Amino acid sequence: MNQKEIKELIEFLVEKDIAEFELQRGDMKLLIKRGASAQPAQVVQVAPAMVPGQTIAVASAPPAPPSSSTSATADAGGSASGAAPSAAAAEADLFILKSPIVGTFYEAPSPGAPPFVKLGEAVKEGQVLCIIEAMKLMNEIEADVSGVIAKIFVSNANPVEYGMPLFGIKRG
């Protein structure tokens, strides 16, 4: 099993939300566990040639779900700031477009070009919003819904993780 096959397997397990997986082929054993602990994700690099009897363990933490405790605390009067409840309520109405892959976020098709979208701009379902570069491939990320760009969570040329919020779209 090569590194590409392992990466594809991990992506499949994340997509299907499988928390634990074990594979044994002859003397090679692969164990993948996700979300079992609050520790940061570990990255284990695979050697080019597998040694008989070698075990590879890969652990990854799933993206943290959006917390609703802020709005609950704010509603109960636990927040000293009046802006926190309105900000949480405004974000609750947004469709959050999340990164489908790990890579580098680009707001424009090339350096110096205007961005695909700007804050406050209307977008249609299927419209390209950004590019995420992953493994030297430029992946166009399209809008899943029509609406208005209400929030951009990532700055240009910054790294993004799987499941990380990219855009907040107010449907309309």
C-alpha cells in the first residue's frame, strides 16, 4: 500500500465519518483512528518501502463543529458584550461553505487578477468562489447555494484544513 492509497483511504473514511479503521495485508498493518481524543492530529509519514511486520498508525481529529454555547450563554445574560448575541444570530442564518480539501486558499484565478467574489456580492449556485491548491492541483470551489457573500473566513494565500469555513452565504 503506497502513500497515495493511504491518503485516499483517509479521505474516504472522513467523507463517510468512520471513526476507526484497521487493515491488515500480510505483514503490513494499518490502523486509523479519528476523533477519539482531544489531542492535536498526528501526521505519520510512510516510508517508500514497507518493512514486513511494520505497523502504521494514523490519527486525525475531525473539524470542530460550530459551537452553539455562545448564543446560549448570551441569551442567558452570561455575555458582557451586546454584540456577541447579534453576531452569533447573524452567523446562524448563514450557509457556511466549508473547505472540501486541505490546501492553500486563493481568492483569484492568478496573482494580480481581481478576486472571484467580494463581500456583499451576489453569487449563484455553481459559481466559482475561490481556488484551493492541493498537491500542485488548482481545485475550483463552487457555491453550493445562491445568495450574498456575508462573510469571508480565510485570507488570500493562507492554508486551509478539511472542513474549515471559507465563506458565509446569506441565502436570498
